Amino acid sequence: MNSPKTPGASAEQLANRAVQPRGPAMAKRLVDAGLATMAPDRARVRMVEGLRSMGVRDAQVLEAMQTVPRHVFVEDGLASRAYEDSALPIGFGQTISKPSTVARMLELVLEGMSPERRSAAHGLEIGTGCGYQAAVLAQMIGDVVSIERLRELHEQARSNLRPFRQPNLRLVYGDGRLGAQSAAPFDVVVVAAAADAIADPWLLQLKVGGRLIAPVKFGQGQVLQLVERSAQDQWQLTSLDAVRFVPLKAGTR
């Protein structure tokens, strides 16, 4: 297999496309669980308005991020900062990504995907963290498998996500560098920690026509990379924004 190694031009934004949102059903479940009210949270609305002003155009991404309450996934002492556009600590040396980073990555990985394909898409997330991005992604596609290597963080994410009752989201404890061969192939792969390079298992577990988004070490920094599998043995890589993520590590703990 010849893995893509050469950066290309930046990807262009395509027209907005959305499938039927799952937001109303989730909103009611969260109200029943005492985690939200039926009225839109003003801070969350402002967060989404900020994302729109930053150039996020995918209507489904914006709706999903307005539906999923970010404050549920951060420590109580940081809840007042949950809707700032900033990364926040979640324990165990890990962070929850900035809302703008989550929106940017999900918009890119779903770009150009028809509503019908989104509703049936099979997704893989590497690095569950606190569970926030997995919850957002599961609002937009058919089903999601999310892998976390830290046992305590995996259990924390399970606890965070329990009130959401998302039957299309499955959490796995394991080494994310290996992907999830038993559940492959995937239409989308989202990596939430900075890898030294795009791992071969991720490439091989991506469907032809599928897309992968990952932060990758580049010189002294990191760059967001988009991979598209154009044929059985062909992948096209595009280097995008400079980013900052915690490093991706091997094994489980």
C-alpha cells in the first residue's frame, strides 16, 4: 500500500447538506434527565452564532452543536466556560477540543456527502475523551464507534453519555492506533489526538469514497490533514490548518 505523504491544496467548502436532525428527540431526553430545559440555552446559541461567524456553514453541524450541551462534558468548576471557544481540561492530561475545532473537523469530514449517505454512514472516532465530539457526530450520521485508550476516561465518557441514550453510538476501550477492524469499513474517520503520521490501519479501514480527518505532527507543530480514499489502493492527502492537540499514544492504560 502506498500511503499518501504529500500535502495538497486546501479543501474548499461545499454547499450545505443535512439529514433529518435527531435534535428534538435528544432535547426531550435531556430535559427528562434534568440536564437541560426545552428553551434553547442562550450560551449555546451564542456559541453557534460564533461558529457561524467563523465560517462554519454546514447546517447539520451547527444544529448538532446547538443540540448537544457541552457543559455536561466538562468539570463542574468549568461549566461557566463550557461555551467559550477554548479547549478545557477533562482530567488524565486530556482536553475537550475547542468548539470551532470540533465544528471544522466534522464539517470537513462530512463535506460533499449527500443527505442519504450521511444518514447511513458508518463512522469511527479515535480518542473518545469525555465523549462530546462522539455525541455530536452521532447526531449527524448513521452510527459511530469511538475508541479510548485510557480506562478511566472511557468510563467517564460512558457516564457522560448515558443520559443521551444514543443507540447509534458505541464506545470501545482499546488502542486507537489500530482502529476497529471488526467494525470496518468506515465512511468517516475522525482522529482527536495528534499522531506522528496517519496510521495504516485507519487508511485500510476507510471505505473507497470515505474521508478521514486527523491532526498530525509537522515540524515543531501540528497540521490538520484530510485523507480521501479514491480507489482501493489510492489515497489523496490534503494539509489544512495548523492545530494543537494532545499527542496520540500507543497501547491502553
